[in-house]
Amino acid sequence: MIMNNLKAKDYISSLKPIWCPGCGDYGVLNAIAMAFEELSIPPEKIAVISGIGCSSRLPGYLNTYGFNSIHGRALPIACGLKIARDDLTVIAVGGDGDGFSIGGGHLSHAIRRNVDISYFIMDNQIYGLTKGQASPTTPFGDVTSTTSYGNIDTPIWPISFTLGYGATFVAQSTPLDIKHLATMMVEAIKHPGFAFVNIISPCVTYRGKEMYQYIRDRMYYIDKEEGYDPKDLQAAWRFANDRERIPLGVFYKKEADTYRDRIDRVKEKLGSKKMDIEMEKLAFVPDTGGLGEKDVFIPG
Amino acid sequence: MASDVKIGLVGSGGDGVVAAGDIIVHAMASCGLYAMMMKSFGPQIRGGESSARIRLSSEKVYSLGDGLDTLVVMNWGDYLKFAGELELNDNAILIVDEKDNTRPDDSLKLQKVASIVEVPITSLAESSKNPKGKNMVVLGILAGMFGLSEGALVSAIQKRFAHKGEGVVSTNVTSFNAGFKYAKSNIPPSHLSLQASHIGKRLVITGNEAIALGALAAGCRFYSGYPITPASEIMEWLGEKLPLYDGVMVQAEDEIAAICMTIGASYGGVRAMTATSGPGLSLMMESIGLASMAEIPCVIVDVQRGGPSTGIPTKSEQADLMQAVYGMHGDAPHAVIAVDDVETCFEVMADAFEIAERYQMPVIALSDQFIGHRTEVIVDPDLGKLKRGERFIPQSGDTTSYKRFEDRENGVSPMSVPGMKGFDYICSGIEHDEFGSPSSSHVVHEKMCAKRARKLEHLRANFKPIQVYGSSRPKVALITWGSNSGVVREAVERLVSLGIDAGVAVPRLIYPLQTSLFEDFLKKAELLLVVENSYSGQFFRYLKSYIGMPDKAYSMRSSGAKIFMVKEVVSEVLKVLK
């Protein structure tokens, strides 16, 4: 990594966020910048890709390349970019609705390809930008503007979801502990392969200020717990299944071939290089040798 | 003496009629002939009905012509499933397997057929110890009857089966010889004569392969797609070839991911493409709008099939036109271009990438099943000339004033690529100012809409002219597009030979429409006929919204699945002329 002596604040742009005062996403923004400082990545080598939602505005607040795309599609755009440009640090960011609802179909495929990108979900359990509708992580029974009589859908549990699909890096953190969050991000970016970090980010406007207290009362660090081993999938599942409290840390981490490794192996086998395009190798060129002009070949 | 020969073959999937057709085309190409072959399938995965229609000619042909001169029927049940698509000429010869005695009655238009030749196809295959070799027997019979070069056919059979080993090759050649010998001693020879001329380097290739090869030559190095009939061959071909040229093919989880990966790769500076058919294009629409708004070059090929919904996946139609032009929400500048036949696939892919890169916008290239699955013998294209059009990338230097979406005269702004120091910007689908910062101001929106729209004006004014065949300012004007171009072009040749002042205009650039060129073409027109395969006449209505038409303007249209014949277009013109 090239040292560039940039500080966290240098990665943050002058654009004023649209987020409400007290939004957890401010902390996420600061943590990302801290992670970039820690890793000394040149800003022009970073591309942060998002979909639509409050948290998807984040790329605009960074001094890096950014792409604020359409609802649910951060992952395929990020994957396409990374597959085409392996030299870049590519990070997808967004909310729980963007990632688990409208874009939920892409997550399993990014995981099974193990594309070397990081995916940070700011999970606030609500649709904030559209003003308070239930999201795929809204707790069962909660009243929102679209669940007048209480939410009757069982919420998605992001850690189980990604572990279940075989993600090679799964972590959880919260902006209530920015240092921990930045550390998780550093680990994720350093991880070769698809790295998922679920970030419990409070929405004070639609979940109330008490969401801070709710998180604070329940959060704990799994690396301090007995039996913690990020290489042990069974241990990871034990913490993932804790739905009473909020476990923070790296649940699981596994070395595996990235999508790029797999592509490179194929190319190596083929001897791929930038060759000239020769028709004979690409299409059927009939051999008309021996035929002259006006040869009659079908007898009348 | 005929200047062309039209041969049809129909049977069940296992009969190998398409393989036989392929062998005829490859063999005749090596004899210096031009050929066109249309494959048609039922919906079954294996073993359903399939047919091949081949036209052989010493000159380049633009359509499958009219009815068939010869039709090989492996069994009548399969023939009936294609009856509407396999019209016969007067005096056509039917070659049928004598084993199948379920011949339909006269109500099926078979009365005008000159002769039905019953041949023991099945038993010849069995006696040559190759029960699966009925198609080889048929090739031998055709060679014997019509004098198709025996050597060229045997050599094409050898090439086709070489990878299966010598045993398979010799078994198939034995079956071929059995048919050939039978024909020579039992069937009177037919007098067909074709002369090869202008021997030069040729290619035998399908439309989908030509699209893929054209894209590769145009510089495409990233492809992401999702399997769909009738476009999958593009993906399969690129999946095999791209890794050889330092490129990547990614099979996406759905069409939305396919177009988004394509956009992501292009944002990273790599020429990128996806291909699909109507249902996939519907899924891609929101993302194509993103590419328009965020000004990202990308190419989307739509090999149209019968629709709507699942429709008829294995057959052709031209009814995605309105979707391609108007499918996106908002005012989303993009280009739509169309291929006319297999040969134009190369140029059209070069055009597609040139427009996409130069104007930083999505380009939808429309093909259809009729072209995609059709094999043609074509003149070898100059692949070296297909990579055209550079992206406008800012030069290193002053970065403080860099405006990614700078409001310039032709609407094209400098587009940096991640990795360029100091030129970082936010690319977004949300409305933005010249720097890329989000804005919901009416003033900014109006200005940026105008900037993006100016690209279309520039493109319209600078793109190559529409193709006109026949008279350039005709009294009897025809307009068509895509796969009907060849049919109408030949119809116009016939009308001209009848002394009618006829001409046909064919746009390559469908959107934005080159309105003034059409108006010039129609200047002296007393009558206009618009020909298309869309039940509701999408192209007619589209043209009508942009150009003034003569009082006598007619729409000749039908749904897909059945392609117009040249004589149908000729008689429609003669009918409306009365």
C-alpha cells in the first residue's frame, strides 16, 4: 500500500449530508474515512458504490470516486467494476431495504462468486428516505406507516443470511463504537474476497432516540466471549443465533479463491493475452481453394 | 435455369435436419456459393419438431426468397406443425420417407406440388448400419438428385464429425453414399444449375455469432448476460472467446444484474455489453435509464422474439420497437439501432460501441430471432476497422475546475475513469449539476435535460444516411426495418423490373430518427407501404409520429413467427396500386 499521509478528514468532502441530526450514518461516514486513513489508500483508487436510500447518499460525502445508482443495484454495479478493474478498492454501501429487499437477490450471488469487494449495510430497521415504512429488518409486531396493526413479516437476520450463503467474511458493528466499526471496515477491506459488515445504525427520526439506548443495552463484543474463533463456522453460528442481544465483531473469516483468482486461473490455462483478432480462429472460413471465377460446379 | 435453389428440410429434433442444413451451407460455401439458412424449432428442449430453409445462389441473397423448390419431409406430423411457414413453389419436389404413409389430404395445398418422391430414407439409414443417419441419407439423395458437389458435402460431413472420431465419420459417409447411390439409380435428376462467381474470402456465420464477433472486434472486453432464447448464443460465444483476448464474460443472476455489471465495468473504463431478448430488456429498463442519466456508455443487444410475456421464444418478431425507444421512465436520451441481416451485424456493433463511447449513453441494438439464428455466407468483413469512437477523457492537469457533466455544445462532457487522481466525481442516477452534486432544482434539471438531449441532435445530424434501394425518390415508396429489409429490397427489385418507380428506405439509426432523410426520400411519393412484423404496426405508428406521410399510406404488418415472402410484398404493392 502506498503511504500518502492523508488524514480521515481528507477523505470527507465538503458536501453537507442530508441526514437528520443524530443519524447513525454520520458515524459510519467517519468510520469509513478512519479506515481509509488506516489503510492509506489513495482516494482515486477507491470507488464507493451505492443504491438508493438515506445511507446510499454516503458516496457523495467522500472525496473518492463514487456512484449513487438505483435502488437495490449497488452490488452488481460494484461487482462489474471490480471484475473489470481489479486495481481499485471497491466498496458497496447501502441500507437494509436496498440490500435485503429490492436488491436481496444479488447478495447470494456476490457471495458465491466471492468478488473481492466489501459490502457495508447500514441497518436501521426502517425505510427512512421514504419516511418510515417497514423494512426487511423491522422487528415483528412493530407499528410503522405501512404496518398499522403491527409488522406481520418475520425480519431477516443479516448475519445468518450471509453466513448461510457461505460468505467468506461476516462481521457486525455499530457507529455507537466508531473505533470498533472502523476496525471492522479495515478487516473487511483487507479481506481477499467478499466481505460483509452489518452496521446497526440508529434512525432517530423513525425508530426514536431510544434506539441508541436499545443498542447500548444489548451490544457485546464476541471476541471477548468464551469459544470465540472466527475460523470456526459452528462458533460463528452460535453467536449469529443470539437474537436477544447484539453481538459485535468478526463472526467468520475464511481464506478462499476470489472471483479474480478463478478468472486468472482460466486465463493462465488458455495463455490469454491481448492477441490480434484473426478470423480463422473465430469463425468458419470456407476453403474455396481451387475454385476459379465462374466455375460451374452443379451440372445442369 | 434457376438462379437460386430453395431447399427445405423438416423433421423431429432427432432427425438432424438442422445439422443436414448446416452441412449443405458449409459445403456450398466452399464451392463459392452464397447461402442463407433459417432454422426453426418448436418449443421442446429435445426431440421437438425442427426445420431448416436454405436458399443457395451464385449471387448474394437478401432473403429466403419465396416458396421452396424442394422439401424433404422426414415425417408428416412435423411438417404439419410448420405448414404455414414452409410454403412450396408450383412444381416443387417433395421428398418423403416412404415409411410414413400418413400424408395429409389435398386441403393442405399439396395439390400443386409437381411430384412427390418416396424414398426409403429410414431403411437406407438402417441398412447402412446407422439408424440415426437419416439426415446423411437425405444429403446423399439431394446430392444425387440435384448434382450438389459430392466431394464438398463429404468433406463438410468429415469436418463436422471429426471430433467424434474416425468411426463416426465413416459411418456417416457410408449413409451419405447409400442415399447418393439410391438417388442416382432410382430418381431422375433435376435440372438445376448454379454458377459460382467472384470467389473471395467468405465467412459462414449466424447472426448471433456475428454480433458477438463484431462486438469483440469493436473492442468489447466485458460481457455480462443471463441466458435467454434466442440470444444465448451471443453469451456462449463470448464466454468462450473473451478470456482468450484478456476479456471477461460473467453469467449474471438475472438481467438486472447483467446490465448493472455492464454499467459498472464501463464506469471503470472498459467497453462493455449485454445481450438479451424482450423479457430481459423489460427487466433492464430502469438500469438503462440510469446509464442515460449517469452518462455511461454501454451496449444492449435485443434479439427480439415473439411477445409479449413468454410469447414465442423460438420465433421472430419486430415488436420490441416501442419498448426500445420509449421503455424508460423520464426523458432518457439513448440510441436505438438495428441490424438488417447477418452481414450488417459487424458494422452495427461497431456503430453501437462508437455511439455509446462517443456520446456516453446506452445504445440498444435490435436484432431478431430471424437474423440471430440464421446462417449466412457473407463476404469477409474487415475486422480491423470495427473499433471506432473514443471516449472523451479529461487530460491530466488542472483538476480544481473539473466538471464531469460540463454543459458543452454537443452535450458530451469529459468523463474521468476511477484511478485518475484529482478527477474523482460522484456518478449518479439522481439529477445532478455539472460537478455531479445532487440537485432537485428546476433550473438545473432543465439545463441538464437539455445538455443530454443535445447529444441526440448531434448524433442525428452526424450519423450515416439511411439506406435506400431502388429509386431514391420513388413514386411508390416502401419503408421497413431490421429483418424485413432483405425481403422488401428484393420485392423492390421485382417491382422495378415490372417498370414501377419503386424504392425502399431502411434506417439503421431507429432512434433518434433521421427525419429529414425520410422526408427527402418521400418527396415524390404518391404511395407509401410500411412493412413490419408487429401486429399493431409499431413501426408505422412510430414513423407517423415523426414524418409527414403521403395520403395513401398503408401498413403491411403481421405478428411474428412467420416471415413475409418477397412475392407477398410485391402483391401487396400491386394491390394498393390499383
